[in-house]
Amino acid sequence: MDAKATLGEGPSWDHEKQVLYWVDILEKQIFIYNPESNYNRTIQLDHMPGTVVHREEGGIVAALDNGFHFIDLDTEITRLIHDPEEHIPTNRFNDGKCDPAGRFWAGTIDESRDKNAALYCLDTDRKVTKKIDNVTNSNGLIWSIDNNYFYYIDTPTQKVVRYDFELKTGDIKNPMDIIMVPDEQGKPDGMTIDAAGMLWIAHWGGSKVSRWNPMTGEQILEIAVPALNVTSCAFGGKDLNDLYITTARKGMDEEQLAAFPIAGGLFKVTLEDVKGIPSSSYRG
């Protein structure tokens, strides 16, 4: 879909409703894309959404530039839950996902590019906890299939870090670098996992998504995307073998826009031998 998003991001598949939630951060828009009807509903906000997830009891939860919010999909009214960085006006929320226990994890980005951002967890009791600090650009995050590990990307570091994860408590510990993305491949951005436990990473400035083995740190394959800045990816579709990919036009000059005219589009790749897993919803 040639959406021409300025900063398309945050794809999240609602398996029950068979729709894809995604956002244009800079245009302050949340989208709900129905692939069966090819309709892309737009919800216009007053604040920038970094990411959204579906909520088990209805509606969605969004991490905006002014904190975590519930959003009623019928009225489009937002309701503040908590803003953990109200005291840092240069930061906004960026990427996020729900863990298998129904907690919503989302991190911030420091627009001044100091290490002033962090990763937060909105628990099911609606309390917010800081999980990782001294972050510059909190981006891709996902959990292993067996729930033993949490994978995380702070984009400027060019790496994926693995933490031991405790599902019952949400605790993370023992960080270990497991994947290093070469500079020439662009910057690691959003991330997801497939049913085989392999990681999929979007490459900002790299025109692709790639598949990696988190046990060995080896790259398995890559898929070219007709956009320079690839921001994130998520599995969807009835069989969870459609890989939805978001992209951006932000930061591109005229020559780059001419080379990538459909940058900012929402793309879909149907995979034959790879499937994803259903994304978790927020249970608070």
C-alpha cells in the first residue's frame, strides 16, 4: 500500500479481528488496516504515537509522546494512564510490544541523541516500571518462543542484546550481546520473531529486512524492500505467514525519493516456509 507515511512504524497484528495496527509517528496518526477489504482506517491524534497494541477487553493501548494511553476505537477518545517521562520534553515513545503475560513494554527515543531515554513496562495493574536506562533510541523488542529470553535493540549500538526473562515477574537480567549488525547494512530498527525462534530485523537505511539465528548470531536471509528506511515488521494474516513491513520517507533527499518513490509504504511479503506467532494483547 503506497501510504507515503512520513515515519511509518509499529505494526501489530490483531489475530482475532484480522487487522493490522500501525502508525505514522510524525503525522500523529494511528492506522487500522484490513487486508480483506484493503481499507486503511485513520485515527488522527494530537500527539505522536510510537506504537499501539490491542487490549484484551477492547480498544487499544498506545504509547504516545505524552505517555501511555487507552484509546476507545468507537469514540477515538484517548485516556491517560501514566507519563513516565513528563519531565523530559525532548523524549517521545517509540517502539513497543506486549509480552506473553499481557504487559505492555515500550521505550523512548531521545531526540537530542543523548542517552536520556529508557525502556518501560506498563504492567497489568497499570503500574509503570523502568526496565532499561541510558538508552538513546529504544527500538526492536521481542520474547523468545519458550519465554526464557527477552531480545532488545538500542539502535545506535548496532546490536541485539539478549536478557534472561522471568515470565511471572517480568524481570530481566544478565544482558548479553548476541547479534552485531554491520554498519553497511544500515541501522537495526524494529524486530519480530517467527515460530522457529528466528529474529526478523528491519534495517533503517538498509532497504531490507533480515532473518537471524539468535543462538548463533548468524544472518540466515534477507528480503529487499523498495524503501530506504525500513522501520519494523510483524507477522499477520490468517496463517500468520504474511510479513507486514513499515517504512518511512523521513530524512530522504530528492535523489533518494526518486530512487524509492514508494518509500513510506506498507508492504507485505507472503512466506512459504516461515510463520509467525500470534501477538499478545494488553491484559490490564
